Amino acid sequence: MGGTYGKPATVASVHFPAFRQGLKRMDGKTVAITGCTTGTGYICAQVCAELGAVVLMLNRPSARADDALQTLQKAVPGGQFRLVPCDLMSFASVRQAGQQLRSLAPGGLDVLCNNAGIMAVKDEATGDGCDPQMQTNHLSHFLLTAEVWPLLEKAADLRGEARVVNHSSVARSMGNKPLDATYLQMNGGNLGGDELGWAPFTGACWTRYQQTKLANVVFTYALRDRAAACNSKVKALVAHPGLAATNLQVTSATDGGMGQSFSNFLMGNLAQSGEDGSTGLIRCCCDPEAKSGDFFGPTGAMQSGPCALLNRGGDESLADEASRKMLWEVSCEVTKANFPLAS
């Protein structure tokens, strides 16, 4: 599908400055964030550090990860950052990251922000046999959440609450396709191929992406229900970034999910800034008034307005009880996660 644009479009922030001023301090808290070399995860890491939290940055080992750490340390003098190697394409790496988090957060983990994601990439299999999008966007985050659940419970016991934040997308409801276990199972490389549809955001690669973003919502509601059944003080929340100019679109275009001209038009004319797109994620992580099950994100035309609590009616229908049960059982089976929550 042609070439790509090489970096995210430069877009001025409209809503972020006022939003940032209203955030409360997070001194004494520890926040772990996946996928924070660029984009919404990077912005969330910076804001949490500015608010006084210790920030544990879970990134795949790379020069970009090292550069992000150094840049954040310069941007937030005195900020407390630690880099934790975590390759979400490998369940073994996720388990190792969980072990390191247990060493770095002896006082508990206040926020696990499952932010990292990839979009509309090729139909291949990871080393674990899964679809790369589903493993990166959901399955590894499911496993990571299970690995650090005792840390979340410890923080909740000591400080009154903790939270798991998942990052979905407006793509979650594309085509109103319900969650299909086939995409969660070890079927990488056999999920429709790489041909794009005639219309934008159609074709098998986009269906695979839609399934991962719906899985993020279904996981959130399933986790909310199971935590509540155990009288846990750990909250489960979910956000979406709207259409934001971040590196996610760059990597998707590079892998053939979007053509160059369409990418340029979309990001240059319709997208909001990465900062504006991060407001839902940050509110989930930082808003002390947020409740378990809340879904925050930009609202309005093209989902580029102020951050708000979304009407969850449509998402609840796509994330019904049967879908929650199926996702939990299949995710446990595929990842071999030992989740200490009621079935």
C-alpha cells in the first residue's frame, strides 16, 4: 500500500493545558506504564512523574527506550523513573518484567497502565503462536496484570485503592463485530492475511485490530466484576485516545495498514495532538474520583473534544457477560496466567 509518513504530524494541543492544570498530586504512588517511548504512554509517564509518582517504564529494550528515559529525566528534574525491559511479543519477557516489578515496588503498585499497542500489522505468528496485535495489545497485558496483582492489592490495602488502566480505541466497535475466541487463541498467521479492504480501515488486519481493542474493553469489565466479587479495592478502568497523531499511525503505515496519501491526510488534517489524545489515559491513572468500570476519552466530532466519561451503553452490549467469561477463560489458557480472582 505504498509508502509512509516518517513521523507523527505536528498538531497543537487544544484541551491538554487546562486539563493538566487540574490534576492532583500523586506523591508516594508508583505507576507502571507499558509502551512509553513515544505518544500517549510517554506523555502519561511525564505527567505522572511531574505529579510526584515513581514511574516504572516498561518498554522493549531499544535505543528508543533509552532515549525516552533520558529525555524524561531532563524534562522532569528530580523525577523518579526506572526502565523495565518488557517485550510484549514474548510471554516469557512479560513474566520477567513482572518479577522485576515485584523487586522495584516493594510497597505495592498503585497504577498499572496497560498502554502499549500496535495497529493493523501483518498476519504473522509470535514466538508464542499468537497474533502479534492480540498478544501485544491484550494477552500480554492480561498476563502482566496477573503477575503484578499482589502488588496492586498491597497498594490498595496500604493506600485505599489501586487501579488497572487499559487503553482501547474508537476502532473497538468497527463493524459491530463481537469478540471472537479465534483471535485470542494461538492462531497467528491464520487470521485472514494482509489484504486491505476497498474502504479505509477495512480488511483482515483491521479486523484483527478491532478485536484487540474490543478485548481491552471486555477485559476491563471482566476485571471490574471479578475484583468486586472478591471485595477488592483494585479498580479497572479503560480509556481511548480518539484520533491522535502518534507513532502508532507511523508504524501501521510502515507495515502496510495505511497508504501514504491517506495517512498524510488523516494525520495532517483530522488528528488531534498526542497530548489531547492522552487525556483519557491520564484521567484513568490520576483522577482520584474515577470509579471502577469508568471509560474516559476525548468526546465530540472525530473524538477530538475534551476528555469526559463516556456513555458505556454500546460497549456494555459488545462486552456482555458471555464475552467477559470467554475472554477470561481463553486468556488464562493461552497465557497460562495464574489470576487470583473468582471465576
